Amino acid sequence: MNPAAQPLPVQDVQGDARWISQHERFVQECKDAEPDVLFIGDSMIQLMQQHEVWKDLFSPLHALNFGLAGDTTCNVLWRIQNGELQNIQPKVVVLWVGTNNHQHTAEQVSGGVTAITQILISQLPRAKIIVLGLLPRGEHQNPMREKNAEVNELLRLSVPRLGPAQFLDVSAEFVQSDGSISKHDMFDFLHLTAAGYQTLSKPLHDLLLQTLEETTAAK
Amino acid sequence: MSEDSNPAATPTPCQDIQGDGRWMSLHNRFVSDSKGKEPDVLFVGDSLVQLLHEFEVWRKLFSPLHALNFGVGGDATQHVLWRLMNGELDHISPKVVVLWVGTNNHGHTPGQICGGIMAIINVVHQKLPRAHTLVLGLLPRGKSPNPLRERNASVNAVVQAEVVSLSHVSFLDMDPGFIHSDGSIAHQDMYDYLHLTPQAYQRVCQPLHERIKSLLDKHAP
């Protein structure tokens, strides 16, 4: 049994119930919106919506953002099984999660991501899934970079085998020749700056457009 | 409250549990980046300070004031205290230090959190005797009324009372009225009911910008 593939809500330890409030808002958004694209994952997805790149590139595609900071694969699994896929028929789902799975091995994390992908495919039979690779983190080379890279290597092989799913890894864009990550790309060596999101969004947007065209052509 | 018995006022670095050394990298960056810079204003605190740097409002309102940003996501008062005591103030002489921290002090009482803030104020005053410290009030958080809102409001009240008699410190309430009549906070203002959207930052930063400018004007040459 893979602990990274067990659905788990986040407990309200701090006392202001923010996780469940955000989840409830996403469930409500499913009732009101008709997105063509659904973005779901952790803070890497959530913060994207606060930058110009969202308004410029992804909003026009009728996208919803169900990113939640701190989420692991377990938390995203719980959310998609508890209302966040209800009443919507997105053509594409962009999934980005795994960097917060601190208690799990690379294999377990990869298994968690593929478990989410499988559920998305079964719940949304007409959708295509784009799985984003985990970005490197930390200013210099460190064990978390190795782990995230290992997750990516496993996903590179497993994701395409799931069917209507693709894997997109833009990690290489963020490591400089001396092995360091710049604060201009990741302001805390984990989260992307506006410039960092620009770098990520070019290939992602291209792939999204291509994928959306394919779903239209297939009709 | 003595610093020994108050965890919020005991300088504490962040432990690298995750394994990527990010907190220490950021601290070291701040120390080294500050060599050769001459900021008039230093912002220090938690993610509310750190994220401010990532939006247009920083470039428009605070870069022109020659400001540096030493915000670190997740920091509580004891972490900021450690950073300021371990190099982040050693190479610069800002005229104004803007301090925004306390919302991450989970498990501490308002009295302890205030003690942490006062400890930071004292360190700043020791290292930068001519600087003015502007303490920003903690914002409400959570979608609906909850104990953390009460805690943050209490912190603000206690801090405000403590600094009123100090000529080198002032307090600014940063809440423009985020809580609606039904007690809720809108996600258009706080996308996760804690962190500010760019438009909310615009709202809170106007009065902040004015206050900093007037402090800079008053600062003896």
C-alpha cells in the first residue's frame, strides 16, 4: 500500500480552517463554472494565479485554478474524490504536485501522482492530462533535488502509459551552469517569481494549445 | 517577560528538516546582498513581507524609496530575531525598518508574541540607534471568525500600547477593512485567507508608503 496514494484531508492545526475553506470554495466553483482547463496541485499551481501570466495566458483558455499551498499527493487525491471534479468537463487537466511529499520516497511520490492521474482519467473520460515534472529546489545541489529528479524519471516512463496523459518537465530551465538556482527565478529557491512563471508558461501554454486543438479535432 | 522564558523572544534559527537548506540560503543571501547596498528602508518579516517583493507594487512604491526586502515565508518572531542578530543588520544603515511578523507564532500567547516583537525592536535599536522602526499590525486571517483573528487583534493591541511611549518606534494598522459585515474575508483579497492578492497589496500599501515617506522626511540627515 502506497502511503502517497492514500487520500487524506489536511487537519486544521493552526485554528483558522483555511484548507477546508479553500476546498469548499473550489467545490462551489465547480457548480458555477464551465472550465475547459483545470489546474490542480500545490502552491506552484496556486501562486500562478496571482501573476500576470495567468491573466495573459491561462484565463483566456477558460481555466480554473485549484492549487492549494502545502498539498501532497494525498491531499489532492482527497480533494478530487470529495467534490472538486463534480459538474465540470474540462478538456485538459494540468496536474502539479509531489514536492511537498516529505515523508515519502521518490517511488511512492511517483505512485501518488500516477494514482491521481488514473482517477482523473476515469472521472473525466474525455479529458487529456498534462503532468508537470517537479522543479529542482534549494539554492545548490541537495538531496531534495535528487529526489525530485528521481520522481520525474519515474513519471517520464509511467505517465504516457496511462493513456491520454503527457509529462512535461521544464526543470533544466532553472538550474544555472554552476548548479545554482537564481532568486530571479525562485524567490525562496522553491517558489517561482513572475519571471520564473514566464519561463515555465511558454512550453506549458504551447502544449495546452496543442492538446486543446487535438481534443477539438477528435470530435 | 524575560527573554529566557519566552520562546517568541528567544533567537532561533529555522531547522532544515526538509533537506534543501533554503532558510539558511536565504539568510546568507540577505547578509551578503546587503554588503555594498545602502538602503534607506529595510522590510523584515514573514511571507507577507517576502511576497510583497514579487508584485508590481514593490517596484512602484518601495523600490523608489531604496528599500531592501528581508522577508522569509513561515518566519515567526524568534526566527526574525535570530536573523537580525546574526548578520542581516551588520552592513547597512537604513533610516526606517519596517517590521511585519507574528502571524506564524503558533502556540504562543499574544503577550509572548508582543515580547518577541519588542525583542526585535530592541535589537534593531541596539544595532541601528538612529533608525526608526515601523511595526505593522497583524492582519485578520481565515475565511470566517476564528481564534487566530482574536489572537492577532490582541497582539496588535498589546504592541500598540507598548510602543506608544517610544520615540523611535511607531505602529501602523494595516487592515483597510478586510472583514465583511458577515464576518468573512474575500478570496479576492486573500487568495488562501492569509496571503494578500496583488490588488489587496495595492490597498494596504498606499498608507504604508505614505507613512514611510513621512518618516524618511522626518529623519535627521
